[in-house]
Amino acid sequence: MSTFNIPTRAEVSENNQAIFDNLNKALGFVPNLYATYANSDTALENYLNFANAKTSLSAKEKEVVNLAVSEVNRCIYCLSAHTAIGKMNGFSDEQILELRAGGASFDKKLDALAKLAKNITENRGKTDQSVLENYFNAGYTKGNLIDTISLVGDKTISNYIHSTTQVPVDFPIAQAL
């Protein structure tokens, strides 16, 4: 059980209050992890700008990375959130479990992406050359690589915030692998 404060709207800066209002309109609630970012006057806005920035990766590809990275980092909050988002992006329960394990036998290109995201995270950026070659052979570009690495960093930040704060998960809990 977390003893870390999840701030309410009244406890955050005016800027974060506006973000909370927008999140409530868009999602129907403010996820606990986002509220935790709002302990900082700037982190929530910075995170959302980074997470929602333009990228060469599709929404589905972003979920591949989010699931693989969150599994390596053992973040139950992000695994639970991205399992729900993965389903909204058309992945089945079985596919989500496979993506979390760092593969995608159902799609060669997504398989290369999942393997790369897992490898980057496990090796802290010291990517295996064969994994990188497989990624490029699957049709990804150098631009895609930079966007993928940026997304690994984005997700790692959230994984670390949850791992440190242990705020309660407010999504259906993802099943264990």
C-alpha cells in the first residue's frame, strides 16, 4: 500500500488543475499516475507534451513499445494501463501477453519492434546489433529508431515514478506472464 500522496485537484497548481479538468473531460477521471506527476508544478504538462508529441510510430506500435518496456521494468501500473490501451488498439489478450514478453509471432514487423524495445530496456541502451539489424530489415528507418528510443525513455520515466511511489493502480490489473 502506498503512503505517497495522490494530490487532488484542489492540491495542485492552477496549471495542473486545468490539465486535471481536460483529463476528466477526455478520460472521465485523472489516472493516479498522472495525478502523481502533478506533485510537480511542471512534470505533468511536460510528460503529457512528450507522450503526445508527434512520432513516426503508429498508436499500435507505441503500445508494442509501452508493453515491452513496462514488462522489463516490472511496472504493474503501466502494464495494467497499457493492457487496456492495447485492447483499444485491437490487440487480443494473447497478443498483449506476447508483446509484454518481447515478441509478436502474429506480425513480423511488430515482432522486430517488440524485440528492440525489450533489448534496449534490458541493456540500458546498449542494443544488440542483431536485434537492430532485424529491426531495420523489418522495414523500420533510422527515424523510427530515434522515435522508438524516445518512447522507451518516456515509458521508463512513468515506470520509475510508479515503482518509487507505488500509487494504487486504477485500471484493471494486468495478469502475470
